Amino acid sequence: MTTRIEVYIREDLVDAAGEGLIKDIEDLNVKGAKSARFVRVTEIEGGISKGEARRIASELLSDPVSQRHVIGEVSGPVVDGAWVIEVKFNKGVTDTVADTTLKGIADMGIAGATGAKTSTKVILRGKISKSDVENIARRLLANSVIQSFSIAKS
């Protein structure tokens, strides 16, 4: 069983990485991008309970002051009408953050986790074509040697 945890900066706070991406998009001469928010995604393999997942999300993966976490996928107003780009490591690429997360879970005394993977999701708003979004993902977000990406319109 896989448990997905997504962590993002609270909506009322500035997402500095997102603002930086908007500036980089402007440098690509792509017009229409209005805002971007980054979401850290962790997928945990193995038999962990919902309570353990909530504990991992709140104690290990997120900062309760500045971030929100979701067990599952971010939904609702955060993503409605936006482009969603997810960047994942290719098979066989070492995911050191996932390795460290597994160690942290074990240090918490949670024994059911057998593996982990991490990825990054970007929620991109504005009047942007799919081809521009693909260009943004390819040129600014994913390193094709070690990563792949998917794009969806929410």
C-alpha cells in the first residue's frame, strides 16, 4: 500500500520558490503565468496507519507554522483551474530525501514503512498554453537525465 503526503506553503504566505519560478518563466519570454506554488510530495510504501501517516506528515515532513499537509492529493481552491506539473525521479535514480525520510520514520518508532519516493508538484496559474507549460517543465523544472514530468489541467 502507498500513502501519499503532500506539503505546501500556507495560502496566506508567500511561496518564494513559486515567485522565483514566475520570474524564470518571464525570462523564457513566456507570457501569462500569474502564480506558482510548489508542493513537496512523499509517497510511503508499506503498511502504515492513517494515524501514523498524520504523525509523519505533521512531525517529520511539515512545519505547522508555515505549511499545510494533506494525506492524499491537494485539491479544491489550491489547484482548481490550474496547470499541475509533477516532476519525479526516473527509475534507478537515488532519491536521498526519500532515504532520509525512511530513516526519520524509523526513528519515530514507526515500523511499517518499507520504501519511499519523493517528487515535486508545481501548481501554475495563468493563461498559458499546454505547449508553454511543457516548455516550462522541460527547461525549468525537470532534468531529463534523472527526472520525468507529467502535466494535467485541474
